Amino acid sequence: MTQNFKRRQTKKGVNPNSPKNQTPATDDNLDQQVETKSVTVEVVYDELTPEELRERLQLERKVERAFYEAGKALMELRNQRLYRSTHKTFEEYCRDRFGHTRQKSNYLIAAADVFENLTTSGCQILPTSERQIRPLTKLEPVKQPEAWQLSIEAADGKSPPSRIVNDIVEQIMKRTKVPNPYQVGEVCQILPKDNPELRGKSKCWCIVTEVNDFSCVVRAWDGEYVVKMDHLKSLDYLEEDCERMVVLCDRLNGLRDSGNLEEAALSVLKQLGEIKRPYLTQVEEKLLGVLEREYGVG
């Protein structure tokens, strides 16, 4: 059978035009069979008038500064306690009014500080979102412009994504990192120095509630603050003294958040928030007890 088949093929020959004898299409020979043509597409943009261009730039600046304006507004709402007519705490107010967690609000407030620092340092390309510069909050203010400029260079001169900023910040932290010496529950004195947010707090003691690489979240008699390491000084209290001061801090904040306090009551809280010892005198304890009963706290 095999020999007869070969003879028949030889006698008939091979017709190259026969469909049966054409080379099957493969990936290799398809490229040879398909003719490629280049088509030039011209994209025409609609030019903006000078007025439209000015409006675009103004709107872009508003978008870019939106997170900054939000952070500054939240800072004022918190510092002036403008939420007190409807809410006991700033955290509850932000959650009900804006759907923010406390962390989200703190991120926006911290980002506003960073943005302001970059603008005063002469940076030409500025961040456009809170997430973009969140890593910069880990650095001291003096290091933030340097890290931002290096991030721009790493992004080929464009506004860098958060990933690049984070990489640059980690590099800087590795070469300059100093261990944070503070611990959660430690009692410290606030050192305002040149920080405007801490103005008037030079006599205040506070409780460390969160320890970060370059800062701490602390709680004073009038609320929470994010404080750099060099703006704190440990009072070196014993462990039992620290525990006693944590309880006192909770009592002071509970009163402050209870509602509209009279000036006399606020004066007492401020005085107790500045004591230089880890305990209350008998008179101070009585005054605090009177206020707690008066405002239904504790």
C-alpha cells in the first residue's frame, strides 16, 4: 500500500495551486502573507483661550490644595473646639459629620503641616493628595523638603506617587534614624519650641498614647496632639505614678468633653493639667470631684 501510494503521487505530480497542496497557515508564514501598512493619525487639540487657560489653572490649584484646605479646617475645628455644641469629642464629630475616623482626620491635619512646610521652602512642584505625602510626616520638618525634592527627581521631574516618596523617606530614615525613647503610658512635659500648635502648652504634662518613629501621639488635659520627639521631656515618674496620671488625664478629658464648661471650670482643668507632681492635693481632689458631680461625669 505504501509503494502504490508513492507511485501515484509521482505520476500525478504536485500542483502548487491545488488547495490540498497549499502550505497550511502558521504563525511564522502569516507574518509573510499579511501586508502591513502604516497609517499616520493626527491628533487635533482644541486650543484654550487665555481666559479658559486661567480658569483651568485656578481650578487645578483648588483640586491640588483641597486636602490642604481640609486639613487646615479640621485643625481649626479641633483647636477651637467648634464641635462642642453638638458633640462631646472631636472624634465623634468627624465621624458623624464627615465620615472620618480619628486617624483619617489626623492624617489630613499632619499633611496640611507638611504641605505648608513645602510651600515655604520654595518647592515648585507641590503634592496633590494627602496619601502622596503621608510618608513625609515621619520625618522632621527640616528633612521633608529634601525628601520631597529627591522624590521628584526619582519620578523624572514629575509629581511623585506615594510609593516613590515612601522609598525615599525610608532611605533617609535608615541613615538618620534615632530610636524613639518614649513608651506608651509615660508621663512627659510638652516643650512647644517653635511649634505654633503647641503654643501655651509649655507647662502641660501629657500621657504618651502612641509611639512612632519620629513622633508621639500624646494626650493632655485639653485633647490629643502629635508631637515630635524633641518637643517632649520625660518626667521620669515611677510606673505606679504614671498609672495614676493616666487616670487623672482621663478624668480631665471626660470633664472637658462633657459639654459647655464655664470659664471657672476650664481654669481648674488647666491648672490640674499643669501640676508638677504625680498626685492631687486634698483641695485639688475636692475641686475635681465637685466639677464631676456638677457636670454629671464620673
